[in-house]
Amino acid sequence: MRIPSWKALVHGLLSAAFCGSIATFGGQAAAQDALPPQGAFPPGYAAGAEAMAEPMLGPGIYGSAEGPPPNAWPGVNPYPAGNYERLANERGIWEYEDNRDQRRKYKFGIDYIQGWGVKPGPQVLIGDPNAYLRAYPTDDTFDIPFTRLTNLDYGSPQPYQWWPARFTNWFGDLCMNGIRANFGWEIYDHQEFQVSGFALFEATQQFTNYGGDNNPNDIDLNIFRLPLYDGTAEGTTIPYDSFLDLRYKQQVYGVDLDYWSSPFYDTKNFMLRMELGVKYLYIREQFRIQAGDSGLDYQYTADDGTITDVPDLFPDGALFSYIDPFTTTIDSSVTSNLVGPMIGFRADLGGDKFKIWGQCKFGALADMETSTVFSQNVRPQVLQSIYGPGPTSSRTRSHTYITPVFQTGINGEFGFMSYLPIIKQIPIINLSKFRLGYDYTLIGELSRPAQVLQYNVDVIDLKTKRQNFSIKTLNFGLAWDF
């Protein structure tokens, strides 16, 4: 077969160029690797052994026999290797993504939360416990019927079992509504930083037991009696026959600053990370007592429950207005500001579309606490008849102490918002994930407003008494990664 002459010429020129290139680069490598004889230096290099390693600025041409080319990589590779690479199929379209820097994945979320602050305690007596214990007689030394206030034995404990003592068992865990938000970022090795805050707005529980409004036909002996300390071993009590109003309030705010380290245990869909952080909590509770009395004196017959005038003193049949009607008010509050370090761990299970994580952490928080009590007219009827209405007083006391804190919780994120009808058409919302979680926080010692009261006659004071306090929250909302 005969090859046209022009094709032979082209093939020959290409072969010559290819072989010439190989020869040129082969010569360079040999010149670069081999040391010249003593006293002989390649063109473009300084004379002298001390300058052998450094090229001179001169007319040497790289890629020719006049001098070797410089090192192609004089130092660190100027083209860094990628630290993130992904090939994914999104709804039938292949997408490639890589990252050549330490890019952050930012995270933001907002949740509605419902919280429950622990109740003040079912067995907390409203009043002084010593006076309460001595208020029930152990024998039948009191005549029946008896007069409420002008009984000849009024200096001793009266048989006020008809006016019941009250406990805080009417109150349950207070339910508060609130909001929580978080913002943070995660880098490629799963280190993560986050700041989050929540607010549980004030909630109130109220219980009211009404009798009458100083009307003898509406008087109710089943209202309330308040045991008080008066300096004696027996104490004293105030029986109220008009109304009783009890209120308890709570509100809680908090901020967390958290750092999660790189995983110390990591598999394809599971990792464990250490957690360090700082927690701040603001807790305010209020306890209020209002009780009203008619100021009347009357005779009470336990057998049939009749209320009549005192026949020896008031034969006309009218009930005697012993003193003016009055209302006793006791209002206490405790405000706690807790701040301190937390340490724990976090476990994550799943991936971008479905993930569940839980955490446990412990801390020792400084509690800067302020307790306040206001009281008005805390004086028995007999003393009011002698000295007049009781005084108005206020007491405040502050403490700082360390209290242990334990917190645990579990959350889940589900990336199905972009698949829901109608929702997937809403901008921003269709890029979010649905989040659901539960959190529990236990504080080892905290003063409570129903427990710090020292029930003295005339002036209610404060005492030191602390107990465990806990907050439970249920949250659901939306989260975004960008």
C-alpha cells in the first residue's frame, strides 16, 4: 500500500517534535541531578561552593542546555486539597459539590415551647407548724357550743378544727408558654458552636374559697385559719370566715452558650462528642395569700352547725361586731439568677434528612438570690380589739451560693417539609426541617416563696429553706441549615 508523500511528511515532523521534547527534558533532568566538576559551574549560577544551591539572575534560559529549570514546587503546594466532596442525586439531577476551605454550615432554629415548673410542694403548711400542731385539743375541755372570739379561754388555743388549716396541695406544676431560638455553626470536622435562649412567660394558678361578705347568713366556718408564732409554745391562730384567695406565679428565662468538640467516636451515622458550655437561668416565683374576716363574734353549735348570737352578752339576737371587717395579705417572691459552667456529652444518630440527638450535662451554678415578703394586718381578732389593726411590713434578704444543676434532653429533626403539599410551595419554609424535642433541668437547691415564710404575729419574716426545683419543656418548631 502506498502512503501519500504529504502524510509521511506530517508524521515525520510530529515524531521529530515528540522525540526532541523527550531529549530536551531528559537533558535537563541530568543537568539538574548531576553535580559539575570542581570549579566548573553551569551558566546562570554563582561561582563558589557556598552559592551552589542558589541560581543567579542572568540570561539563562529555562528549558535549554544553558541552565536547569527551577523547582516546580518550591514550597507548600499552592493548590490546597479539598476537605469536603460530595456527589449526590437530587430528584434525578446529579450534583457535585466540593469545598477547598474550612466552610461553616450555619444553623438557625425557632421553637414554640411549653414548660412546667415544679409545684411548691403538696405538704407545705400555710402557717407556723408548731402553732398548727397545738391548735387541736386532745380532750373535750371546751364547751359546745362555744363563742368564736369571746370564749373565756381565748388565751389558750381555741378548738379551730372547724376552720381548717390549708396546705399548698391545691397547686400543681405550673404550665407556661414560651419561645426558644438558637443560632450556631458547624465546621467540616463536626466541631459546633451554638448560642440559644428561651423564655417561659409568667403563668398563674389561683384558688379561691368564698364565704360571705360579712353577712351573718353567708358566714362560712370552712374557710381558713392561719397558725402563727407569737413567742409562746402554743402559738395562736386567726380564723377567717369570709374568703380565701391563694395565687402562685412562675416565669423562667435562660441562655446557653455551647461548644461541641470533634467526635471522639464516629461511625457512618452515629457520633459522640464532648460538650462544654455556660448556662444562665432567671427564675422568679411569687406566692400570695389574701384572707378576709367578718370581725363578728357568734356562738357556734357543732352538732347542727347553727350560728347564733352569744345569749349571755347579746340577748337581742344580733351578732356582735367585735371589730371592723379586715383582710390579711401576705405576698412573697423569690428571684434567682443562676450562672456557671456546664460539661457533658452529646450523641447524634442519623444524617441530614433524619437526625436524632440527645445530651446530658452537669454544672455548678452560682445562684444570686433575692427573697422579699410583704405583709399587712397579720393580727388575731382579740389583739385587734385591744391594739387596733395590724401593721404593714416588708422584708428583703439576699444570698449567693453554689447549687448543682443537671440537664438532659432529646431532639429530632425531620427533613420532610419540601415534600408536603402546599408547604413545599412556600419559600424558606420548604427549606426547613421540622424539629421536636423534650428537655429536663434539675436544680439541686433553690428557695421557694411558699417555704421561706416565717409566720410571726404582726410581721411575717423570712427564713432560709431550699429544695429541689425542676423545669420540663416540650418544644416543636423549624430549623434551617445554610
